[in-house]
Amino acid sequence: DRRNLGSNLHTNFKIAAGGGTLFLTNDSEVLISGAPSANLLEDTSYGRKPDGTGSWLFFNTPTPGSSNIESGETTVLEAPQFSHTSGLYPTAIDVTLSTDIQNATIVYTLDGSEPDINNIGGSSFQYKNEYPHEVGDSAGPLLNQNYKSIIYSSPISISNRSNDPDQLSVKNTVADDLYIPPMLVRKSSVLRAKVYLNGKGSKTRTRNYFVWPNGNPYKVPVVALTTYEGNLFEYTNGIYTPGAVFDQWRIDNPDGNQSSRAEFSNFGQSGKDWERNVNVQIFNQNLESVLNQDAGIRIHGNTSRKHHLKNLRLYAKSKYDEENEFKLDL
């Protein structure tokens, strides 16, 4: 619906991530060409080789405005298969990952981060647990949290983690004193995996496992949210923490006493710049998975943002998953 001299044509429609068919017709509505709409990975294109006449192929190097020059693939890089479905298990399990793609490498994580073949050695992000809430308080040190990816080579042992030390619940979510739960938080295990071939990665597949010998103590459905921990607690960009926004406010207001207001913290920011990716998995009362979908997540609310536990808003969007809605009776 818009053409500016020297720039690309801008259409008044978009292609659904979930699939469909494209039709190119002339003014008399006679079909000139047609094509299926394919579900594409990031930085992947779909086209013909030779141009306009050959078979439809996936290209790992998109060439907009130019010929399709690389060989292309007949299928998209599929995520790995898991030997065990998400859900409740009374005893430890060994999960096997597999792929039908020759010469491919499977990369996985157990810490919620995205599997990344370039992060096998591990990385870290910075966070803080202590802030100058009152005038004269210590600014607090920057702390480091590690995360890493692992190349799959043998079955992965998933066991009961209920007695493992807490990691998320001992990070401060307000600028005031740190609250630590009086008992260990019940835990699940999250396994994320991805297939790599020639430097190109598939979609990430996420599974949650509850190894609880005494069964499910809850009488309601369970929602499991999986994301890279830095999305929540990283000092500069984490959405669940006071972070750099609070410290900057204190620098600008050394004698100020309004530091409990939400807008003076990372978690008080809003809009798409403060939306992060998350995997949403919902389980029924028997801890059977009824939905597993990638989505966006933001902090929700106004003054409630400054509470230790914060409300979250989930966004179903085609930029994260094939589905742009949660198709479940909640």
C-alpha cells in the first residue's frame, strides 16, 4: 500500500507465522504465481532455485533483491526430540535427546538459558542484592551469576531437586531489605535443547519435569515460566529487579526519600523495550502438560510492582511462536 522512491514496496498485509498460502494475481484476478507460507527460523528465507522456476527451498543466507545463490535445504532445521514428556515423575529419569539430521550437534541447558553453541564455556551476568534505599545506605556490590550451555553426548539425569539451594528466591526484587523464604522453595527441572548444523540453530524446545516422590501437593493447575535468568535479574536490563534505574535515581537524588516508588526501578519501566521472551507451559491438576508455547513477558501493575512478588503479563505473539494466542480455556 506504499511505495517510496528508492525504497522497497510496503504491503498492507503480513504473512501469518502459523502458515497459509500466498497468491500473486494480475488485475483480472488471474493467478500468476502461488506459494505456501513456511514457518521460518530467524535469519532464514524461503525461495526458489533457479529463481522463479525451481523448487522451494530454505536458505540460511537471505538475499533480498538478489538471486538465491546458495544450495538451499528442502526442510527447515527441526528442534530435537525428547525421550520423556513434561510432567510428574515419582523417581529420577534419564532423558535422551535425538535428531534425524546428519552431522548435527545438540546443545542443551539446565539453567533456563537459551542453548547456545557459542556459550559452551559459560558466561555470567551481573546483579545486585543491596541498594541504597535510605539516604546514606551502601550502594551494594555487583554480584555474578553464571549460566552455560552443554553439548549433548549421553542421557541427562533428571532427579528430585527439592533440597537444592535456592537460587531465584534469594535475589532481591525490591530496593529495600532482601526477603529470603523461611524454607526451601519447591523446584522442578527445566531442560531446553536446540539442534545446530553449520552454525545455524533450530528453534529451542523446552520441557519441565517434576520429580516429586510424594506426588503433586497442589490442587490447582500449575504454570511453569522458563526464561534466561538475566531477563529478570540482570543489573541493567532485568525487568524484575530495582537494577541500574534505581541506582541512577539515587545518584540524581542523593537526599530524596521517594525511593519506594516503582517508576524509579527497572521493574517500574514499561512498554515493548521491557518485554522479554519466555516459555509458557501449563499443566492440569495431574501435572499433564496442556500447553507449551513461547511468548513475551512483562511486569504488570502500577504500585504493586514494588512488592517482592510481582504480577506478570504474558503476550502470545507470532514473533515468539507459530501461535499468536493462547488456545486454552483458562
